[in-house]
Amino acid sequence: MGEPWSQHELPGAILQTAGLAAIGAGVTVLVALSITGLTVRHPGRFPRFLERAQCLVGSLPAIIIALGLVPITIRIVPALYLSVFTVVLAYVIIFLPRALVSLRADTCSRSARNST
């Protein structure tokens, strides 16, 4: 058996987790802003598809998304397996539906205020 996890590693692990979460949040907001802007400025089939596809993704448990990325990264791009990119991609996939709902509601409320 391996050695137990030592307490001196805890601060580094917390900082790394917080850093990855911050990067994931930033990228998620940028992607959500892009999709919302596309939907508002150029309504059509593709922007509607992007928004509706997020409903399906939002219904999946996070563990399913994370485990689904494992064989994809191993078979298609093995260099991305266990990388920061894969973790950030998982965060984006998991939290994008929630970010889109918030931004869409804000965009609709702003357009309603501007039209009156």
C-alpha cells in the first residue's frame, strides 16, 4: 500500500483546485457570452440548436460527463488525457447550461427595458 496523503500537500491541492475552477468559470462565461450574443444577434436554426443542446447536457450528471471525456481523450488525443485542458473542458460542459440560462434571462430583461 502507498503512503497516506500528507497534510502539507493540502494547501497546494486547494490552490490548484481553486485555480482550475477560476479558469473554468472564466472560459465558461466567455463561451456563454458568445452563444448568447449569437442567439440574440442572429436568431436561426444553429443558435437555437446550440441553446437546446445545452438542455440535454444540463440534464446529465457531472460524473457522466467527466467519465465520458476519458475515452475520448485517450483514443482521439492521448496528450490531453489528465491535462488542464480536459479539466477546463469538463467544467465548461458541466456549467455552460447554467451560465446560458442566466445570460439569456439578463439579455431578455435588458431588451425588454430598452424597448419600453
